[in-house]
Amino acid sequence: MTTDSFSLTLLQMDEWVELLITYDEVEAQIIKDILEAENVPVVINSLKIRPYPVSIGRIGEIKILVNRGNIEKAQEILKIMKGSSEDGVI
């Protein structure tokens, strides 16, 4: 799921929590794909304006959101990913 595919109502926003902020679209997509492969629904929320490669402050932020009930699982997956990349596996 991405914000491109549907709009979140204010009521639904309470169900999603911020997992991570990145400034790299590729990194955001990789994290999204890995989390969704582990059955963790993901929403990517970005303020970037597509035609302009601006990454200054909040304009460049890409927020990765997960359901409140999946936050601990998602954090554990990220911790494993980070440990793997430090070991040179990823």
C-alpha cells in the first residue's frame, strides 16, 4: 500500500504509526517490499514533488508507516536488516 493507491482518512491515520523517516526513495521501497513480504502492511508518505529532485528538510522526507499492531514486528525486522547490512550480507 502506498499513499498513491488510496487516501487515508483522519480516522484511519490513528491506525498507522511512523516506523522510519528516510530521504532515499530506493531505500523506502526496499524496506516496504521486505516488510510486506513478512505480512506487515506499509504506507509510504512523501512530501516530495516528483518532477523536482529537492531533498531539503521536510520536503525530502519519506515516512514509512505501519499499522499500530505491527510496529514491534516491523522494528524487529529493521533491526535484523541493519545487523545484516553491518555484517556485509546485504
